[in-house]
Amino acid sequence: MHYYEYGKENDKTIVFLHGANFVHSFGRQYPLAEKYHLIIPHIMGYGDAAGEIFDTETAVKQLASFIADIGKKVTLVGFSLGAQLSVKLCAEYPQYFTSAIIVSPWLIKKEPMLSKVMAMNEKQFASFKNKRLCGFIGFMNGLPKEQRKEFVAQMQNVRIETVRSSVDNGITLETINGFENAYFPMIALAGSKEQTEVHDSVKGLAAMNKNCRYEIWDKAAHNIPPVFSKRFNELIIRMAEI
């Protein structure tokens, strides 16, 4: 599996699962490598794994195997698509984690919202194929210069089939069997400016498992890791020290 790695192996390990398209979703968290061992796997279909087409079950199995090979329990942090995969990993492989932060998961996928989100992502996909426009999108999403260059190059290899299967990925509140039994501390986050479905998703996770609490951050949209990085990084440290 392709991945980025920062920090020292003997420090506590944090595994970050990025959002769709943006392998560097957690670029503003990389300074945590001064104290922690950070690992950012490339989810299948994205980044240096863009030669594959995303499939939910295969992606979860790949990630579970990769995390198992680390050889110790880790803190898990997921954003957007990575948050949805994190929920499924927590439900099916709780033995690998000491704590988890689930940021902006979309776990209520019903019409007409599903079709609306699909159309938006297909339109964005077309924009990514324009390198100049892709670079601007990276800038607007808070990516530093070098990470933007890498993002533009990676996005040229992502396939439309990956976009479609990652949007309609089958991970919902109804399908995450076992999440209610995950026994480690978890927190689910959403921004106040995100859709009602995301708000209800984090509330639903907290209602499902007594070890999971939720917060909705005022003024935040689908941008907590880059835009609210100071507060978010402080939360990561607290959860990693549990």
C-alpha cells in the first residue's frame, strides 16, 4: 500500500484516512510529527493508488491489513470518505485502535441527496482534469505549494469509476454492523455549515455507541482539518494520549 510517513516509529502512531481526491487532506496536521508517528495511507483509487478503482470492501480489507502490520494499536483519524471508512474499520476491526476521530462522515445516503452529491462530484472530477484549475482547487482547500503540485499530478490518474463508487459506497448508519460494540473512545465531528445529513450522521454515531460523543463546530464547513487546524490538532493530541 502506498502511504506517507512522518515522525519516528517508536512514538505513538496516528493513522490518517484522507478524504476523496485529497490525499493531503491532513497537510496541516503534519507538524504533529514532532511528537507522533504519522501514517497516511493512500486509499485505493486516489493518490499513488489511482491505478486502482475504489471498492469499499476491498479498501477496508487493505486498510485493516496495513494497520495490523504496524504491530501496535493506533489512533485513527478519518475525514469525509476517510471518516466513513474509519467508521467501518472501528466496527469490524476494533482491536487495532486506542481511539478514533471521525470528521464529517456522510452516513445517511438517500435520494434526492445521493444523486445531487453524485452530480457535484462528477462535475468536480471534470475540473480536476484541467491542471490549472486543479491547482486552484488545491489552493482553495488549503494545500501548501508542494502538496498542490503533487495533488495535480495524482488527480490526472483518478478514474470516474472511483468517484462514483466512493460516493455511493454503501457505508451508512444501517450498514455499520458492530459499531455499537467498539470499546475505545471516539469522537465524531461536523461543521455547523455542513448538510443536515452530516449533522445527523455524527449524532447517530453517538447514539449508537456510548463510547462515541459528537461535536458540531460553529462556523466550520467541510473544512475542519485545514481551516480549524489549531483546535483540531489539540483534539488529536488529547485523543492520542488516552
